[in-house]
Amino acid sequence: MIDARHRVVVTGCGTVSAIATTAPAFWEALLAGRSGIGRIPRLVVAQLPVTTGGEVTAVPPDRADRDVALANQAIDEALDAAHLHRDGAAFIWATGLDTYQQGEQGPVFRPSGSCFAALSRPFREPRRMIAAACAAGTQAIGEAYWKIRAGRIAACVAGGSSCLLSPFYIMGFAALQALATDDGGDPCTACRPFDRRRRGFALSDGAAALVLESLEAARRRGAPVLAEVVGFGMSQDGFDLNRPPEDGRGAVRCLHRAVEDAGLAPSDVDAVNAHATGTLVGDRAEAAAIRRFFGSDWNRKAVSSLKGAIGHAMAAAGALEAVAAVATCRTGLVPPTVNLHDPDEDCELRHVIGRPHEDDVRTVVSTSFGMGGQNAAVVFRRFP
Amino acid sequence: MTYLVAAALRRSAVAGPDAGPRQPRDFRRFNLPVQLALAAAAEVVPAAQDPTAMAVVSLAPCHNGSPELYRWVQNADTARSRGATAPARMNPTYTLHVIDNLALSAFVIAHGSDGYYLGVGGAPGQAWCGLEAVRERLDGGWEREALLMAGDQGGAGDALDGSGVALLFSVRRTAYAPLGRPVELLAIERSPRPEPQPVSAHAAEGLCALLHAVAHHGVGALAYEVPPQHTDGIDRVTVRLRVA
């Protein structure tokens, strides 16, 4: 039995996303199957090939420090829930990519490091910024978990934030043919993870923060325990900058390492919060990986993706999904994959379609498979 | 025990067709910071016993981007100011120039590494987080070797003052080639500064300065106090090493 100093629990969650601006409302919207993807007027005016996305309207789009404001909203919510202050926690955070913003004299470069620097100042060290593209949010949580488990720190705010709905990003990811371009249909249906008609992802804004701490510290403070973190795994595809191997072998290694780190077997996992962004190649490889990971059990394990509901918030994606995984552990419910109506036969899994899956789910793996081939997975378990 | 085994620096004052580091053909489409980091890493990898199993810690540039990308953004802005609304199609290669884990991904694809990885973001002073991660992994017995690499440039669209650096560490007591003596990494210590200090946003320069200090230190203990501009401005950082 691991003693309380080396057990790691989640004591607070905060989210800002296209469907809600608090963690409880986020979970409610996910269970209801709502989509936050919509048409964005300024992208229409700019006549971009993609005009849909998951925008957070709580912070004005022209605010220069929008990335900092979104992140702070999620961080504040998580710390409030955990009854903790910034100076009582370390900070491991993933922020969006560097970008160009419209300045008075023309385009202005805004490095992602400036957002991190603004956020990190009040926290204890280590203040570590994670850069692993779409896997960054999950890696931030995993790094925090390992540091607490090793006894190096007692508490940490971990997660990520991104503001991606700028013409610069839209054109950049459209050039990579990763985005669902406009087809004249309902913008809410732009992103369709695992569906036969999927055609790419929808970029979105978002932020999510989790407070992780040792069980001993949480008990000492009388903090609420939402779930336990029990494992973290990572792997690298080493295959291609833009796509995973078709058989998802890197993702399989990542999943196995995560459950081994937890001292579990694949059969102990009840559900998967999938990365599934709605791309043709990525979803197929991920489905193959999940089937291989579970072996003959694959059709008994519920799999859900949030990207149809909230879009792809890159550095924030893994953290938003982790918050959902924590809620799944607490409630036993797995939210449906929004816009999944006709599963691709190459993506065969036990999908959650139309309404939440209810099966007393207790152990969840939350996965992120980043562009460039960095893979990360965190295992959450119901507490106690 | 963590020993510095090998290190490499690459500098490029001006990016041009002949000024950049020699690279595999595929790497030449990357932006200067990534090319320089990869070139430096390629120099130290031959000293590794097993590159496929070593930990790889890669620092993202503080100034990502490239002149090509910056020109595209400027052209799109000019077109917009003249009333043309739809920006021209972007070359997909330019998108890669802001991807924060590009050097890490390219290195792994080239060398087949599948051990621990850490992509550290491009905020000032993160180099010491990278060095801490190296020490944690090797002293914790998780891996036997670790690579720390970084590349950066003076400005997001300038490709000036580029530098790349790579450091290879091992649990084996091995002589650091430039000194012919083992160099042990003992600790990275932090303490809060009374007042925040101005910083320099450059992912590689702090590590370059550390290597310079090691090269000019004699035998014995070295307490290298990181200059404030190479930290995050919040912590005082001291790197403790011992040259045997």
C-alpha cells in the first residue's frame, strides 16, 4: 500500500471553454451533448477558408492579454475549489503556440513564453512550462503527478491554455489540411470524431487547471478530494511530423506505460477519454491503438472524445479532457461524443453516442497524441 | 550521479544559404532555432551509448518563427489594409515554424529515441527547469543518459544572433572531452530574489554561458550563479558542479 505522502489526488478543477466557463457547467454541457462550435463573424469577414471554431466569449477577442485572462480564470476556479493560494503550489503549465497579433503598426509577435511568465510569477518553484503541442496539457498533469509522488513537491497547479482563433492560426493549420473547412452545413457539426464523415478538427480557445497534491497534504488541509491520479505514461512515435503510424503503435506503448505506472492492467481500465480530433488518419490510428491496448476486451470499454463539443484547444485540450475524466471518476458517467452518428468501420470501438454511458465507471485513461509524435496518458481513479 | 559527457555550440550570425548549419535535407526547411538545436544535438549524439533509450529534454525557442513566416504575416497585413480580406494561402512549412516541439519531434524521428521526453516551453529561464529534469531522471535511476538541447534567435522574424546548444549527460563517470576530466552536476539550487530582475528571452544563451564557465574553471567545485538575465527573473539559480 502506497502511503499518503506518495498518493496524489485532485482537489480542484477549473475550466473555460466554448461550452461553459466553469467546471460544473462544463460537465453539465458535456453530459447534455452540447456543442460550442459555431460560426465566428470576424473569420467570415476575413473570408477565411475556415470560419468555425470554439470561441470563448467571456473575454473579448481583441484583448491583448486574452491568453493570460483565460488561463487565470481557470486557475482561480481550481484554486478556489481546492481552498489553496497560488503561493502554496508549484506551477506546471502548457500554453498555446507563439502567434502574431494585430498591432497598431502592423503584426506584433506574441511569444507563448510571455503568457507563461505572466501566469507563473506568484507560484512556488518549480514553475515549468511544457511544450509538447497537443500533448502538452496532459504532460503537464503527468509531470506534476510524478513530482508529487516522488515527494519533491506537495501541491501543484497543472494544466494548459490556448487562444487559437486568429487568422494566423486558421491559415496555418488549414495549410496543414488538419482543419474541417467550411462545407455550408451547420457549424456545430464541423468536428466529428470517429465518424465516417469526419474531415478535420475545429480550433478552439480554452483553459483548464487541476490542483494536484499529495493525499497527506490534502487531508492535512481538509481539502475536498475529487479523484486520485494513479498513473502517467508517455511515448514517442518517431515516425512523421504530421501523422501517426497507421497502427498507432506509439499510442499503444503510451497506454501500456500509463497503466503499468499505475500498477494496473488494461482490463482494470473502465473508459478512455480519447484524443480523437476528427482527422482521417489520427482517429483511425487512435482507434487501432485502443483496440490493441485492450485486446479482446476492447468492445467492453467505453470511449468518448470531447473534440466535437469543444473543438481542439491544443495545449489546453489534455487538461480540459482531464477535468472531464475526473468528473467521470466521481459520477461514473462517460459523456457522449458529440457529432458521432455513423462510426467509421476503421474506428470501431465501444463509442458513447447520443447520451452518457452509465456503468459505474471508476478508472479512466485520458490520452493526448501530439502533432510531431509526442504521446501522453494519465490514469485517474475514483477516490476513495 | 550525473556527469556532463559532451557538449556542442552552434552559432549563426546571419541566416543565409551558406550560413546555416549542415543538416539532413529534411531539416533545412525548419526555422533557424530548430536547425541550430538539431545541429548541436547531432554533434553530441555519437558520444551516447544508446540514443534510443536516453531521455530527451528539448527547450522551445523564446523567439520562434522565421523570416519567411514573418513576411507572410506582413504581406497578409498589407493586403488587409488595402481592402483585400482573404490572406494568401500559407506554405505549410511555415506553420511548422511556430510549433513548439518541432526540434524534439525531428530529433526523435532522426534518432529513434523512445525514452522519457520533455518539451520545455520558451519562457525565459526555462533552461534550468530542463537541467533539473535531466538531473531528476538520471539521479532517480530512470535513464542512464540524457540529452538537453536548445536553439533560439534574436527575434521572431530576424533570424539573427542564432545559437544552438546541446549537452549530453550520463550516469557513467566519463571525462568531459574539452577538459579531459569528469564534470559532475551536483545540484541546481533556487532561492527567491527580493525583487524581480529583467530577463533575456533566449532559450540557448544561458546554457552557452554555463558551458563557457565550465570551460574556464579549473579543477574543483564550481558554484555557477546564473546571471539574472538568464533566469526567469524571480529565482536566484545556482548550478553546482565539480570538475574532478
